[in-house]
Amino acid sequence: MKVRKGLAGGQYTPLTPEDIGKIHEASMEVFEEVGVQVNYPAALERFVAAGAEVDTKTNIIKMKAELVEKLLTTAPSEITLCGRDESGEHDLAIGGNKVYMGTGGTALNVQEPGSSETRRAELRDVMNMARMVENLENIHFYMLNVYPGDLPVEDIDVNRFGAALNRTRKHIMGGVYTVEGVRSVIKMAEKIAGSPEALRERPFISMVACPISPFKLDESYGELAVEAAINNIPVVVPAEPLCGATAPITLAGNLVIQNVDTLAGIMMTQLANPGAPAIYGCISSITDLRDMKYLAGAVEMGLMNAGSAQMAQHYALPYYGTAGMTDSKAIDAQAGYESAITSTMVALSGANFIHDAAGFVEFCMTASYDKLVVDNEIIGMVMRAVEGIEVNERTLAMDQIKKVGPGGHFVSSRHTRKYMRTEQFKPSLSDRDTRDQWQAEGSLTALQRATEYASTVLNSEMENVLPSETRDWIKGNIPAIRPFIME
């Protein structure tokens, strides 16, 4: 099967060039007149040294637009997030309007194959989700998508990354929770890479640390983002303003909050380490105005994340966006249309690293094994839409058209045989049989077929990606590691 990834999006533009300019100007006005609260002392000192004004009572800094733009100049416009194979098969060159889609995090609950019930996520789920991603060709990366409730927080980082690194060759990104955890993950990854230099040359891990909307860089996540940045580990600083709660009810107002928050995070990484691989990020959505809860499947989420892609492109920054989720508790029609609509919108906008696009239900609270399979199919179709229609001498096929003429057919054409496997998306889950064939095969629904596939993967023999000597070193040198994830 042809795997489509890294294709150029940008066909969908909810913002006009004038709109982009207005959001930029409003954002600069916020930096100049409202300010950002910086509660991480080391970051605050760097902002002040760079020329920001600070209110020492509130830790609120204000900056002229010229300073903001200057501090952004060192941030790279493209970052390669690598896979584990030297061939580059799983590498992601994020920047511009190249599109990749994958999982996201971090859900507290899990749905087993064939079930709509939930249970608390465990460390074994991190490992098993990685196995699923490894086998689902249209999922381009594994963002650690569950929080293992069976571990203390100080052991979360190294065990989540370790469980994933031993089960998939695809790029691994994850949220982080402690500075010591970040350091242990980096130490482990350096051993796997062969040296610190080899890891920086081909970074197969990346990290996420979120500012707090609106306009707040807190001490904990600030320290985590800076720790990744000073170690030259790619880091995302995504903001999550929610319309009507932590942002204005209007989508344009939300985009201003979102833009200021993530730009502040990027500037913080550049002040700590100019040139550090930092990624502009958006997790914006709306709230249910009945009870103010977060909504994951809203079409407005797609609009804002597509608009944020345009803002990241305006600043020439690599972009981490959000799409593909559902508020449904089961894998039903709602789950299908909500996931497909936002994934299509955000991918066609040219978003680079689209997380949450595989496996999530129930307001992002639950990761589903079955939905990973369903979303793998959706992503394949979405990426075919991103690819668009190629028009050239080969695809116009005028020689064949002239040869066949009126009333003819192209079934036996050499041109048909040559391009039939690459021109069209070939589904692996969808039913395209006749009714008789479908009934003969058991009249299975798409969900039932997804359950079959997920069960087959999970019941197969466990395979290690890491060599035995590396796994032995990790077990002997990373005290917090749970041995079973390396066996």
C-alpha cells in the first residue's frame, strides 16, 4: 500500500492574508499592553535581560513588537523528527505546509478491543498502543497517548518513553512531568542512539510542555520546556485556550490568545538556547456552554487549528496542531463524522504535526484500540485528499484517450495497470464487497473488523525493537524503569 505523508497542504485557508495580519497586530498589542506572566525565575531573568519590561510584583512582562520578532528569529523554520531506522522511512520533516498525522495524549482511560466500557490506563497500554501504531501504516508517529495510572508521577516519563521505544520504530513524542524524568529519558535515548551527538543528529524523541492560557508561563512547565530546549531536544509549547472559558467566545479572539501563548513559549526556549528546536502548538477548542466542559469533536476546533496553521506559516515556524477527536463515548456515526471533519480541515490547512488524530473518544479522556484502526483508515483517506489531483502529461493520459476513442474502455489498458495501485487510496478496513459477498464473510461492520484487527495485533508475539544489550543496559542503569517493558 502507498503510504502518503509529508504531502503539501494549504488548500484550505479559513483566514485571509488580511485576517492573519489583524491577528498578528492584536497579538503584538497584547505583548505591549497586557503582557505575559512569567513565573519561572530563570526564564523571567532572561526576558528582562533581553529587554522586556517587568512588574516585579506580578512577574508580568511586556515587550515591544520589535523585541518579539527579534526573539523569534533564532527558532528554526523546519525540524526533522526522526524515526529509528537510518533509511529515514519514518522521518518527519515538519515545517512549511508538509502534513503528518498520528496519535496524541494523554488519556486517563482505555477501551479494550470490542468494548465501549472504560478502565484506567496502565503502563502496559503504552506498550500495546505502540505496537498498534507500528502496524498501522497511515499513522505517521506515536505521541504517547495514555497516562499510566499504575505508576507514581516521578516514574511516568522514563517508563512511557521506554515502553514506546521498545515497541515502535516511529517517532515518539510525549508530554513530560518532572525535570528528573526528562533527564532520565534523554539519558536513555542517548544510549539507544549510540551517543549524545547521534541523538541530536537524529532526534527520535520529542517533548511537550504547555503554557497556561491566558498569558501565563508557569514555573513547572516552564522549567520542563527549558530543560528540553537546553538539551536540544525538540519541544512543543502548545496552548489550549477554550472559547468562553480561558479565551473570548469568538474564534478570532481565541486565536489571539493562542498565538500569544505559544509565541511566548517559543521565545522562552530561544532565550534559554538560541536555535533550539521549538514548535508552535495549538490545542484550542470550544466549551460546552451548558456546563463549561472541554469539547473535542467540535467543528470549531478544526477551524481554529486550521487558522493556527496559517499563523505558524506566517511566522515560518513548524506547527503542531490538533484534530481527529470525538466527544462520542462509543465508536459510532458521531465518532466517524467528528473525527473525519476536523482531520480533513486541519490537514488541508497544511498543519505539520497533527496529533490526537488517531484513537481518542470521550472528550480525549479515553484511548480506544479499535478507534486506532478506524482512524488509520480515516487518515489514509484524508492524506489522499491532501495529495490532491496531479495534472500533467502522464495523468492526463491523452495517448490512451485517443487510442481508446468513442465507446471504448480502459480496463485492459497498460496505463491502468501501471497506476492503479498508486492513483487511488486502497482501504484496508472499509467494505466494498457486494451484499452477497459481505454476508458470506459474516456481515461484519467496520467496527467489528477493526476489533478483529486490533485483537490480532495484540495477540501476536511481542517483539522488541531495542537490541538485548541495550535493554539490559536500561534495566541496569535507569532505576525507575519497569523491567517488563524491556522483555
